[in-house]
Amino acid sequence: QITPRVFSGIQPSGNLTLGNYLGALRRFGKMQDDGIETIYCVVDMHAITVWQDPAALRNQTRELAAAYIACGLDPQKSILFNQSQVPAHAELAWILNCVVRIGWMSRMTQFKDKAGKNAEKMSLGLYVYPALMAADILTYKATHVPVGEDQKQHVELTRDVAAKFNHDYGVDFFPIPDPVIEGTGTRVMSLRDGNKKMSKSDPSDKSRINLIDDADTIAAKIRKAKTDPDALPSEAAGLADRPEARNLVNIYAGLADISVDDVLREFGGQQFGAFKPALADLAVNHMAPISSEIARLLAQPDEIDRILANGAERADAIAAPILAEAKQIVGF
Ligand code: ADP
Ligand code: NA
């Protein structure tokens, strides 16, 4: 019999974006009230797959913890902790490295996207990142993994790893976790290129909206967002070949928590000159309280460290026995 359990993580690799907010953070707080155990992680071991300045990484870890809380995560109801503080992640990752096939890793599109033509020069950690992510999820026997679209392939790999482990060792040990990818905000695109995702890991994209941007900055970025010259359509089908327009409408729907059709019922037939200011107002009103709450929390770093330490203890209490059993199964 399987206990439902939610796990997800975010890398402390820079400024959180509107994409992280709509695709992940905002949804995490909502899940903790459904009587399910929710475990959320600052995945600092994933962050170092690309170079991180050590002092900056430490600050970013606190910033991300503060952002989780500012976006609605309650550290009493959920477990909030830092990946590197719970040794089971690294230990299980090694076991899973020996279960995953190299060919499976080679099919991961995110590595190809991040590495581009420089694959040989990337860290080995970046290449095997999905095995660590599988360990993150499986060391809690998590059943539900809320993520954005871009992580779907990695959760599918986790399912394959769990099934292969169970099969190879003839056990029914790891539950097969389901990705939870719902709503309009699961794929927020760049404001300068509607075919590229908005990412905090892409420092060259100055158009991205950060969770801590002030009101003027958010408004300016939306004003400058790439669009086309046409008015908004009155139905979602009219957005099919208009990635930039579709993205802005999706963002509006995500922030307002309404459907794309509802947005188009209100704005269909209008020009971006009218829609963009409405979107900017919505975004500013939504995000200003979050960024001031992040600032308030960051003024008490000891309190954040205390929350993370408490979370690590509770996470370890779940993970360590599962790891111990996995080791036994393997023959250690
Ligand atoms: P990033 O890709 O911004 O570096 P992470 O890899 O740490 O962020 O992802 C953290 C979470 O945010 C994941 O669930 C991911 O799917 C989600 N996410 C990241 N970018 C976007 C986006 N543009 N739209 C929707 N969700 C996103
Ligand atoms: Na990502």
C-alpha cells in the first residue's frame, strides 16, 4: 500500500523567474493543504552541475528558501530543506547511476539544450543530473512530482529507473511517481523569443521577469515584450501560430488563475497597447507582496537556516530508512 507523497525541487542557481513561479512555486503551496505529505527541496547539488561561486550559492540557497515561504509554503505543513544536508540523495544517486543506461541519458533534451555544441566541456554532473533527480524523488518514495513542462522528460526517466530497479532486483520497492503538470503556467516562454523558455539559468536573457523585480522593472519588461502587430483573437485557436501573443495571454491566465478563453473573452479584439498595461498591472499587483515578503525573510538569515535545518532533520527521518532498505536490496 502506497502513501501519497509530493516531492519537488528548485535549483538555487540565480534569480527566480515568473516561469518558476507559475510553473512550480505557486502550485507547491496549494498542494500542502490537501492532507498529503509535501516535501520541497532547495537542490543545491543540482546547482553545482554548472559553476557556482560558493558565497553566492550560499546566499541563493537562503533566497530560494525565502521565496518558497513567500510564495505560500508553510514550513510546518511542508518539509522545506536543502538537498546537500540529507546524505541519502547522493548515496541513492550512485546506486541509480548503476541502474540507468548511458543511452537513456543521451536522450535527455535538457542536457542537449544546456550544453549546445560544448557537450564535451560540460561537467559529468550535468550529464547525470537526471539520475540525481530520480534519487531525490525515490529516496522519499514520492508518488507525485509537481513540475513545469521542461521537467517532464526527467520525471519519465525517474519512472523508468524505478521500474528497472524493481525489475532487476525482483522487488516491488519504488512506487512509480507521476508528474503533475497542470494549468496555464507550466510553460512560460521568454519575452523576447516565444519559442524559448524563460529560464533563470540563462543569464543572457535580460527580458525575463524575476520574482524580485520592482514594479517599474516588471512594467518595463512587459512593455518591451516581443509581440506581433495583430489584435488579440477572441478564441484560443487564434493564438496557434503566434507564440509571443500566446505566451502573454498564458501568463495573464496563470496570474489571474483563469482560463485562456476567459482572458480572450475580456481582451479579444484589443491591441497589445491595451493588453500589455493590464498584464503589467496584474503582474505587479501579484508579485510586489511576494518580493517584499522575500526581503523581510532575508533580513533574518538565522531564522531561514533554522527552518532549513529542521526540514533536513525531518527529511532525513524519511529518507534514511528507505535508503537503508535500498542498500540491503542491492547487497550492501
Ligand atoms: P530553471 O530552469 O529556471 O533554472 P529549475 O530547473 O530549478 O529552474 O526548475 C525549477 C522548477 O521551475 C521546475 O519545476 C521547472 O519545471 C519550473 N520551470 C522552470 N522554468 C519554467 C518556465 N519557463 N515555465 C514553467 N515552469 C518552469
Ligand atoms: Na529547469
